[in-house]
Amino acid sequence: MNGQSTCALADQGLPWDSIDWHAAHAAVKRMQARIVKATQDGRWNRVKALQRLLTTSFYGKALAVKRVTENQGKRTPGVDRVLWTTPDAKCKALESLRRRGYQPMPLKRIYIPKSNGKLRPLSIPTMRDRAMQALHLLALDPVSETTSDAQSYGFRKERSTHDAIGQCFLNARFHGNPKYRVVQESAQWILEADIRGCFDNIDHTWLTQHVPMDKAVLTKWLRAGYLKDGVLAETTEGTPQGGIISPVLANFALNGLDEALTSIFKNARQRVVHKVNLVRYADDFVITGVSRELLQDTVLPAVAAFLAPRGLELAPEKTKITHLTEGYDFLGQNVRRYGKKLLIKPARKNVQSFLQKVRDLIRRLRPAPQQLLIDTLNPVITGWAAYHRHVVAQETFIRVDRQIWYAIWQWARRRHPKKTAEWIRHRYFHQIGLRQWVFAFATDQMDERGHPILRSLRSAAKTPIERHPKVRSDANPYDRAWYAYFAQRAAIRSRVSRARRKSNDRS
């Protein structure tokens, strides 16, 4: 489908259902692979030309509109209160994604609560601005993937928090680099770093000078401003949280930290000897070292010097140096050495936050029927357990199940304060196999013996512990050389997911 035929269909009002999405993905994928090749060769004029070609293509625009009309924010309008919900509106949106005359509208500012009780500002662009960001992201992300630090895992395609935790494990049990014939024990000291307001403080000048994309469009996004209580406020720094392209811009600002750590030593072999290893997920990162003095006097100043030109700085109250035997929390997990054994477990703070969420749901659903309570809690328990299933979490799962069961028992007692414990047990709890006191209810379906099928509260302890296969640090999902590798990983994930669903259905 070419541009002319698309316009003709647009006049008829029914083009959206006629788009060949397989062809769209294939065409954009080929263009992104060419951008990767040009980036690897250092041909930046070629990169710019290919990006321009992609951002003006019909298929690129179609995928951008498809993304913003099918993601979680599809029903959240910007300041213009416009949503693209019909095929005709989506078709007309394709015609609006033009560089000439483009001027983004101010962002809608809302505030969401953080875990520490403070409020996080969230800026919501209009649908058109979101689509323009998604369009330019298609052309920018291949460059980001090609130039990113090897141990950067946040907001990157085919990478996850599990990969970052896997690298933390490898660093803690690291025994040297065969390339330099260095064999030694792992680093024992950890620098836990926290950047103060990373998204809100990135320097605009630095971004416009170093991010390889259309400078005019990028500048307009950065200076769009936001509406607060009906008054337009200027944005002089930072990239708004809530924009589709903002995470990649933040990654560009933090890329190069690994190279900055190498530059403080005479050569790469010296860095291996001092066991300086970086793991970064978005703006959270940890750095290992052989001693507290090395991290305090050498590494920390280098990190501060790297961040300063970007308008960023570390938060002293959240930046600390700890020994591996004390352990450190990273991405909801606790990494700690017990004697000679390294164990990664769910962080205590993460467990407490999860239990508090469950208790709040139980308290809120006190007058609700048992079925609604089970249907509400099951996805919450399943999601939390699935996140932690790759670490040493079995004991934590058992302890969590015990706490949830007690909260459920209190819920049942409060509903029937005048009933006996035996009555409450027969009313809400059943025996399933060898398991007794299972919180469950009888559904309308019958088994082969004519007994009603029970739907029970999900048990976190029934989640099997599985080792996560960490992604290769140098793998690039936009590079043709890595297509087979990522296809193999996707096939493995699919088989594991099917097996897990069958296991859940049987339970």
C-alpha cells in the first residue's frame, strides 16, 4: 500500500482495516536494520537520511498511530481532550503526522503518589504528540540500541529487570577475565547510586547537541511546557515523564557511563583487576569495586563528573557504599553474600509493600462476595510471584502465603462476628487434594464425577522457581546478525509460557 492509495482510501473513510500490518512491521524492520548498519559504520549523515525516510513513510506513521491507540493510555486524552477511537479518526491521524508546521501542544500535568509518600509529576501529551514521538522513536531506538552501554537494561527492547539482576549475580561471582589472564574472587564492595530527579533535570542543551534525531522537533518537545491549574508553565530542563520517547532520551543522557569508568584506569586490564563493574537499569545503577576507598575516592568523583555536563547529580542521602555481606537492594531484589554463598532474594521492602497492597485490597473488599475477592487477589499474587520466580524466593513465598491466609481469615471473622470458627471454616474453606483450609468457592461447572469445580485463592508457593536465561550483553534486536538469537529466545519463552499456563489450569 503506497501513499497515494492510502490517501484515496482515506477519502472513503475505511482505510484503517485495509492496512497490511505484517508488511508494515517488515518494512519498518528493514529500515531500522539499515539505520543500525549506518550507525555501526559511523556514517551519521546516512543515519540522518534514513531516519528522515522512516519518519515520512506511511508504514512508520501507521505503526505510530497503532501504538498510541492500542496501549494503556489510549483512553487518556491530553489538553485538547481528543482521542482516536474510530478507524476514520486513526486514518485522519496519519495525515496529521507531518514535520512541516508541527507544533506540540502543552502537556497535561497530573501527580501520582510515590512509595515514600511524595508525588511524582506525570506529563501527558496529546494523542498527536504521542504519535509523533512514537514515530520518531522508531527511527531513534535503533541508534540507541547500537550505542548503549552493554550493561544498560532499562527501557530497552528485549531486556528486562531479570537480565539486570542476572548481571548482578555474575558480577558478584565473577572470577576474572580470561582475555587478560586475570583470575580472582569477586568484588566485595558495592556503590549504590541514585540520581536526583533524573527525568526532571536533564539539560536541554546537552540533549539537543548529542541525541541523533531531528533537532527542531526535539527542541519543540522539550520546550512545549505544561498546564498547571490552567496556567502555562515553561519547561527549561528535563524530559517529561509520560512521554513515549522520554525513556530513550534519558538513556542517551546516561549512556557512556561505562566508558567513563574505564577512563579512570590506565587500561581495561586495570579495571578488571579493580573489579569495577556497572549494572544500570534506567537511572538506577550499582557499581562494584575491590575496596570502599576505590569507590569513594575514585569511582564516585568520576560518576559525578560524568553527570555534571548533563545537568544531573547524585542524591547523597540515597547514595551509599556497602559490603556484599551486608547486601544491597536493587530492582526489588536483595543481593547478599552469606559466607561463601551468594543468594538473591526478594527485598524485604518489596515484600512488605506487596503485603500491604494485599491487605488494603482485602480491607476494601470486606463487604464483597468471596468470588470477587479471589478474582481480585489472584492476578496480584500471580504477578508478584512471577516477578520473583527467578531468584531464591521459595521461603519468601511460603511466608507470604501464610500472611495472606491470616489476613483472609481475619476478613472472614469480621464478616461474621457472631459465627463460630467451625462455621466460618465450612463456609469459606475447602479441602483440595491433600491441601486443607484452602480459601475457595464452588463454581457452576462440574467435574467428571459430578462435583462442582472449586476456584481457589492462588498460592505464591506454587510458583516454580526458574532460572532466567540472561540476554547477551552485546545483543542488538535491530541488527540482522542477532535476528536468529532473539527468535530462539522468543521460542523458548513461548514454550515455557505454554507449560506454565497448563500447570496453572491443572492447579
